[in-house]
Amino acid sequence: MRLAVLIGVCLLGCGRGQVTGQAPAKTQASVTTARAPSRSTADLARLALPHVVSIEADSAQGSGFFITEDLVVTCFHVVRGARSIRLKAPGWHGEAIAVVGWDEPDDLAILRITPRRHTKGLRLSNQLAPIGTKVVVVSSPLGLENTVSDGLVSAVRTDAHPRLQFTAPISPGSSGGPVVGESGEVIGVVASTLALVREGATWSQNLNFAVPATRILKVLLEGEDTPVAVFAENTLPEQEARWRAIERSLPELVSTLEQELGARLAAVYEAALRDCVADRDSDRLQQLLESRAELRNQRKNMLDTAEFLASTGAHGAAIGRVLLAVWEEFAAHPTPSTRADLEHVRSAVREYLEALERERARPSFPEAFAGFPFMQSARVIYEWCFPGFTIAPIAGFAEFTCPTALVPPPFVEGPATLSFLNGRLVVVGVDVTSYEKAVEMISAKYGTPTYARWQKDGWYQVERPSFSRNSAFNWTLKGGRIRVGRLNKAPFVLFIRNERDEAVANSF
């Protein structure tokens, strides 16, 4: 009953005053009831322009118009979910401090603004405009403020939420602007346009729709002041609400990134994450969230590899640092160039690890041979030829031959053989060019040898020396012996440890 009385009073032209019972009080908008004389487009534009504002609501842009000193009408979809609503008119800037009322189905919102303007605002019509009524629209299409267009009311769509169909051209950003009738009153609020784009062409132009001004008074009387921040939270679209929730969760998510990805990659990932949220790019966000676990696992593998490389020595540590840095660059900026760099470093790591494995698999070179002739030669052969050895039939026995060995003294030329027993070097063998010269040089250092002859089942000591086939000279040393001899092939020199005889007796 009270609401009906208030509406009746306003329809009679209540003017400026307070509507009792509202908190805070609403200044009453002017409503026309009698038909005024028709005016030209220029006259209508001059009448409306001082009262029209451009609106920026977070990332949205639209239009609106004053109906009192501190109330602005616009479309609900322009300010929906907005935490900051800024308004601009010629010579004036302001902001919304509350939303007096809103109606989502009617697509209307009424803003209380500050600072107030000393204007009564535009008058509102209390009747649906008939078809054929001349109209002027003043708005900010695409942000172009104070744009005027004219046309006609082309249809009246009456249903639960009536709309005026009109022909005055509009564009995005016009929403919320006043549709002014030929007598100077606001007959509607620009709400939407209908356009069909097919194969690059736009069809159905100038099918535009406005909320009848009669709905504004209903929203004004039924609403109450709501702070902009509360309005924003209460009117967020479901999808935008999810984005806001994601924004609120970002600090917690970001706090763990550096530990997971390292400072450098975490900074790049965080920037990409914030860009996705700012752009509301759900596909890219999903890709980033899915890649996080993969990046975390890759980095852990890289750190483990770098740690292992560092444990192998200074050179390994240096390779590990390079590997981690190049991977971070690729992960942050995955381009063909950074991918090629990463593959190059990975190849270097593989080569280093393979060399390390060969080194670790190499039997230890026995220092017990120190002082033996050809000790340095044996080391050279060992380093040069490893791991080209083959396993001999005798259990635990391994040997390899370096067919191109050239080692001192000068008479040593040809194949060289290293033999191992259970991983220990037990024989160093080299071919020589001069049987007699080898015997002479070794006798000069180790004294008179004993003599031996090869028979069916091994070497047997004899009394008289000989340089013929199947002969040998032997020098007994601590822990082993030296043998210079000749069988059917070239003469040879062997340095034999005693352990060798335990498993390969009669093998020479």
C-alpha cells in the first residue's frame, strides 16, 4: 500500500525531496506525465548532453545519465561485479560510492555518486513510447564520449521484461545511455543490440533494444544503498567469481613456486600465471597448472643429476651448473634455439658420464709394479687401450692387446698386452724388434739371468743360453720376474707378477 502511494505521488510530479522510509534517503527523479511539444534532434542533443556520463567499471566501459544531483542510471551488465566504478562528464569526474538498486533481468542499475552535481538530471517518462516515436541516443560508443545518434522506435516488445526496439545506431560502450524521446524525456535506457555475423558480413543492423524508463522508478523505489564492494561480490557472474577466487589463491600458490622451481623459473612462471588470470585465459591457465608438476619433476631430476656430477669432481660440478642453467633458460623460454642448447649440454653430460663409467670400470693399476722396467710404458698402454680387452677362457683372467703401441725403449715396437687376474694387473707384455738387444739391456740392470727352453708342457730351465726359437731368459725379482724370449713369432718381453702363476701356470 505504501509503495503504491509513493508511486502515485511521483507520477504526479513530486520533484526533488526525500522518500521517507528509505535508508539512506533517495532524491526523487523527475517524471513527466503530459506530452511536451516535439523538438528537433539538435535540441534534444543539447538537452541531454550535459547529463550523460561515460562509465569505466573495472575492465568494462559503458554510459549512464543523471536523474538527480547524485543518482546515475546505467545498465546492470556495465557495472556487474565491478569493484571500482568511475564516471566522467564534461568538466566533472566522480565515482560510485553505492548502488542504490539493481535489477538483473531488466538490466538496470542506479548508482549513488560523489561528488554531487548541481543538476536535476533528465526527466523520465512514465509511459511506453509508441512505435514511430522519434528518438535521440547520447552515449559513449567504444569510449567516444558524447556521441549522438537518432532514429525511431521500431517496435515495442512487451513480455515479463519489456523492451523498446529502436533504430538509432549504437555500439559497445553505448549501454546505459539515455534514449530521449521527441518531447525531451528519457523513454528508455540503451541495453543491447542484435547483430548476426556470417562469413565476415554483419546482418540485421539497427536492431537495438532499450529498457523502458518506466522500469527505472521501480528499481529506485525497491532498492536500498549497497556499498560498491558489497555489490561487486553479490553480483559477480559465476565464471568471474571463480576467477576472483583464483586471484585470491595466487599469493599462497606463488609462495611455493620458488622452492619448487627455483627463483629464476618461478619468477617467469608467476608472471605467466598472473597474465593468464588478468586476461581470463582459462585454456592457458590450465596448461600452466598442468605443466607445474612436470616442471617440478624435471627440475628435481636436473638437481639430482647436477648433485651427482658435482660428486665426481670439479669438472663434473661445472657441467652440472651449466646443465641446470641451460635447462632453466629452456623451461622459461622454450624456443628452437634454447632446445638446441639444452640438447648440446645433455650430450656433453652423457659423454662425461660414459667416460666416468669407463674410468670406474677400469681395473686398478697395481702400484706394486713400481720399479719394474716398462712401468711407465705399461701405464701408457693401459690408458691408451682401455677398455679394449677380451675375457680369456681362464676364470677370472682378462687381457687386452693394443696393436699399435709404440713405447720406450727404442727396441719395443708392435703389439702390447696387459693381462689382469681378478681385476689386478699381473702381466705386461710387449713385442721387441731385437731379441739380443732386449737381453743386453735388461742384463745390464738386473744381472745374469737364468735360461729356459719351451717344451711340450711349459718352460724348463737349461744350462746354456740360446737366441733361437723356443728359448727364454729369466730374471727373478721381488714379487715377480722378467722374461725375454721367443716362440714362433717375434721376440717378447714379459713382466710377470707371482699371482699370475697361481691361475695361469704354463700359459706361456
